[in-house]
Amino acid sequence: MSRYDLSLLFSRTHSAQKSVVSVYLDVDQSKPRNLNRRFERQLKKMAADLKEKLSGVGERERFSAAMHHIQDFITAYSPTDKGIVLFCDAIDDFFWHQAVGFDVVDQIRWGRELFLQPLAAAMDELESCGIVLLDRTKLRLFVLSLGHIEEVAMEKRDGKRVRHIKTSGFNNADSSSHIQRKADNQIRANVREWVRELEQFVKARRLHRLILAGTAEIIAELRKMLPARLGSFVIGQLNLPIKATARQIASAAKTVEATYERGTELEKVQRIITSAATSGKAVKGLAAALKAVNSKRVWELIYSADYQAPGYECWNCSALFPKRATRCSLCGARLVAVDDVVERAVEHALRNQAKIEVVNAEGATALKSAGGIGAFLKTRTGTLAS
Ligand SMILES: [Zn+2]
């Protein structure tokens, strides 16, 4: 699954009435609490508790119709991963599911739109990453996406095969340097071929992150030949044998990704704070961030993983406000209290094609002093910063 796949979900608009069930279910079979299909019972319980709270007959019917699809699916489902995410809209029978390789907190939502924030947060944390594992004669390609790893079969283009290097014949002192030179040339030819494979792979999978794995020498050889654009995608490297298992590779790559994420987060937070103070290309704090979301000006929304705030949402135009008011200042309709206006802001920002950055650790501490939330804006403005 890629950011592109998710953009199809993000492009769905909200319905006039509540009709969407969103489910995040922990089905991890390494946890005793999920064995013997107990996750199925957990879902039924969550659904029953939620249904209790629904008032109108029409609403209960729509909820049951959507839940029916989801229950049917789960009844026949064999867990393969840590969690599963499902969405169903009773109005147009839209149904979507995806097994995910990250830790999922059980939850069910009933609303006018898909509940995407946990998926978007995981997407940011675990952006699809290509892993390039190579030695002198072989290249293996992997995609790590939402914690899932998949080895990608390499297609030989133009019928060309990468030749293997003969390593015998080093006993003769006179010819050894010659053989070594020939071997070096062959490695270079192989690497050149692989760079072409890599370009195709990155394009086909829409990747923006790469991890290079192998010995330090071969990685250095590859880096020399990487075009600048591909080079800029590299987030780290790993010392791994060519025969490493997918599990070993995934585990090592996750560490590289996490380190890279933490670094990027802190850097972004620092940039947002400076930018908000000086250039007006960014805003910080809840009120300014919501104003930016309401005016569809957010290019990237940044918030601390643990930051939540109650607020208000306009029933008609979905504008968000940190404080109660008699009417929506944009359209005049009534406002509805929401438990977490930050979560609502994320949903709105996603629907307006904004990027999302959830910050943790040091980045979160730095952002806390700036209000826990901020945004880079699409175009320069003087008015939003105030
Ligand atoms: Zn409004």
C-alpha cells in the first residue's frame, strides 16, 4: 500500500448524515488475547456498545447495514499480520480493508466520513521504503510498507543478464592484478545495470525513501553511480549479507526508518517555529493551525503524537474552532462540540491533499512549547500568522 492508494480514501467527501463505520482491529496472533478468534468477539462487543448509543431508527439501520459487511468479512478472515483496518459506508456500499503490519489500537467509529487519522499517522511513520540489498553478483529488492516487507521479483530487461564474477585463479601472482582489474570492471558493469533496475523500481513503486544494504564496499560502489535524485532518497544503509531473510531485513530497516523519522521530525519542528516567527510561511499553535485548515491553506500539518484538544466543528461547512461561539464565523451554521479537534484537523487536511507529520520524542517536546501543532502553508500570508 502506498500514499497513492490512500489518496483514494482521502478523496472521499463526507455524507449528509452518519453512515460510515471505521474499524481498527488488533488481530496479532502472537498475543494470547487474540487467539481462538477472540478478535472477532472484541469487534462484536465494540459494535454492540456503539449501537447502544445511537438514537434514531434510520441511524441504527444504517449502522447495522455497514456493520453487516464488516462482520461478514471478519468471520471469514484469517489474520496474517498485526492488524486490520476496515471502512464501510452504508450509503453507497463502499467497502475497504487492509491488513497492516503496525500495532493497532482496537477502535470503532461511526460518522459522516472515514476515520483516517491512525492510518495517516502510521503512513507518515512508516512511509513506504525501498530496500536495495546487493553483493558483487546479486541484487535483491524489497519494499517495506506499513511494517510489511515484500521481496520484489527482478525482471531482466532486454534479455540482459548480469554476469557472475569468477573468483578462482588468484594463485598466480603475475595475473592476479589483471584478474582483479577484470573483476572490478565486472562489478562496475553489474552496478551500472542495477542502477537502471533501481530507477524502474523506484518509479513503479512511487518510492521516496531507499535503504542501501550489503557490504560497505559494494554500497560505496553503488552510491558513486546513483543519479542525484535517487541519492537524495537514501535514508540510511545497513550491513547485511545477501542471504539475509526478509524478517531480518525488515527488522533492521525499521530501525533505520525510525532514526530517520525522529531526525526529520525535530528538523521540521525547528523550521516551523522559525518560519512562523519570521516568514509567515508557517503557523504555530491551535488557533492559527485551525484557521489554516479551514481556509485550505495547509501544505503540511505537523502535530505531536500525544496532543489532543477539545473544540468545535461547524455542522455545515466543517470549519473547526478552538473555542465555543454562537455560530460558524464562515457560514453562520451551528457548531457541534468535538472531543478532539486535532484529529478533525488531520482529517480535513488530508482531504485537502495536505501532508501529515506526526512528531514524537525530541520533536514533540520542541513542538509542545509552540502549542503542540503547526502547519506549513501553501502560499505566503501575513494574516494567518497573527
Ligand atoms: Zn460553517
